[in-house]
Amino acid sequence: MGTVILIAAIVAIAVLLIVRYYPPLGGQASRESKRRIEASPQSRDRKFENQIPTSMNMDFRTGLKLFVDMIKGHPQSRPKQPLETERLTPDRLSAGGDAAVTWFGHSAVLLKLDGKTLFLDPMLGRVPSPFPLLGGRRYSKRLPIEIDELPSIDAVVISHDHYDHLDYGTIKKLRGKVRRFIVPLGVAAHLERWGVEPAIITEHDWWDELEYEGLKLVCAPARHFSGRNVGSNRNSTLWCSWVIAGRQAKVYFSGDSGYGPHFKEIGDKHGPFDLTLMECGQYDERWSAIHMMPEQTVQAHLDVRGRTMLPIHWGAFTLALHAWTDPVERAAKAARERGATVVTPKIGEIVPIADPQPKAKAWWKPELI
């Protein structure tokens, strides 16, 4: 009986892992979008590819070990108590300066630059997939500010279409506040099906440059994958990172990525950066091709020629097997060893880009919350 239960649990987790990356498709690409996808140097037969081979295949033994590890979990995979966030108001956001960032947990970052407001990967939902068992609920009971209290947003910038970065509920609530959606190739189909007007969406390929409201944005490479269902949808939309440059500062947003030579290429072409928002969390050696280990995160920050790094992709959900504080602890240690500067704000804390010193340097430590 014990063996049967174990096998059933392994199968259930396998299904959940598949669904995590391939939930139902948001929509179908327009004719123009399909034309651009077919013409993209990154696509082959309407499927996007990484710059270097990126396999996520595991042999049977490795896969079985992963399933067993998932069943066992990690004893410190979540905070002991719900995280408290810094409370924000519209007035506080307005008074936060014209060059500042506010981390909302995971990869969601509100960026103010040259008087414009951009929201990067604004996943503000309670769970990172349609299935609450996968990733559990958000560590904090409430957001720093509710969506309906947010001021108008000049642009939402998306890195890729996975559920923990592109959230249906968030987009539905935000869309009336947003003047422009800036996304990689193929992602517009999701937004259009969810009620966003096509006229305010622009799609971009790697190395595309655009000017928006005085800001320069560059859709830059990443090493990852895409898809929202279990069928042929995988890699039918592009994944990317973003360069965002204004008069006051230049920011790099990594999106999701494994380590690779693209970081140095981005640094050579568009660095240095005043601030980097670098993926740091939900990693494992078994899938390090698509999610960096913390030490690689620091190296990537140095490769793009960043001045200060703010680790993202942690602090909100459990999507891997490490302790919830491991990402920031390991990244901070690697940064000290490499002479890099890391800023670790509390969720909801407004951080000026010119002087990125958080009020609580190790807010996650008191008894691990």
C-alpha cells in the first residue's frame, strides 16, 4: 500500500509540474504576429530557441529522484508566519522620487524613471499557477498596495508568459490603468483575449529598440522557455530580458534566465547599468540551464556591468526545493566575495536608484519570520 501511495504521489506531482509550465493558452497570435514570429532569427518552425542549446530533459533516475524530493519538500521552504510588507499609499508612491524601484515580491517591480511609471512582470495574484498546491499561496497576506489604489501606469513590461510572470487576474484588474503593454513576440495574443486593446500593445524581438515616452527600451536575450499548456504551445512565444534607459538612470531587468554568454553581450552593447533586477530564486542544479544559481546571478550582474543588484524571483512563492531565504543569503555571500553591491529591500519598500540603501538590510532574518 505504501508503494502505491508513493507512486500515486509521484504521478500527481509530475502532472502538477507539467501543468505549472503549460497551463491553458491565453489566445491565438494575430496574422502580423505570426508573420513576425516566422521571420524572427530566434524561431524555427514557429518555435523559439535559445542562443545556446538548453535542454531540460532528465534521465529516469534523475526524474524519479526529483519527484521524491518534491514529495519530501524542504522544512524551510516557507516563512513560519506570513510576511509583513511595507504599506504603500498613492501619496507615498508619488513622493518616492522620479528614479526609484519598489519590489512587490517574486519578479514584480514598480519602476519610476524620468517621471514615468513602469510595472515589470506585475504578477500580483495569490498563487503562481491555476493550481494552489503548486507553489502554494503568496508568503504575504496582502500586497503593499491594492491594485485599485495604484496610480496610472505608463507601461507594463512583460518578460515571458509563464504564470508567475503573466497573471490573468492581475492583467484584468490593471488593464484600465495602463497606457501601453510592451511584450516579447507572441505574448500579445494572451492580452488581447483578456480584453486589452491591441492598439496599446507592442511586441518585440531580441535586440529590438524602442522609444516610449522619452525612455529607451531594448528587448534583450534570456535563456529560458515559454508556454501555458501541455500541448504544442511550448516555446510559441518569446522570452526576454529588458534594458530600460532614461535620463536619470539605466536599469536592466533579467526576466527568467539560465546563465549564458548573453549577459556579457548585453553588457558590452548596453551597459553599464545603475541598477540590475536579477533573477535569484526557484533554482536547482537539475534545471540550472533555465534558472541561475545565486552565484551565477552575481556573475551575470557583473557581466552586464551593473553597479547595484536587487535580487528578484524570490520572497513570494515556493517553486523549488531550497529554503526560502537561501537565494538572498547565497547571493549576498557571493557578492561580498566578488566585490559586488547588493540591495535587499523589504517588499513594498521604495528604493531610490541613486542611493539604493534599504532601511532593513536583512529583514528576513529575525527567526526566519
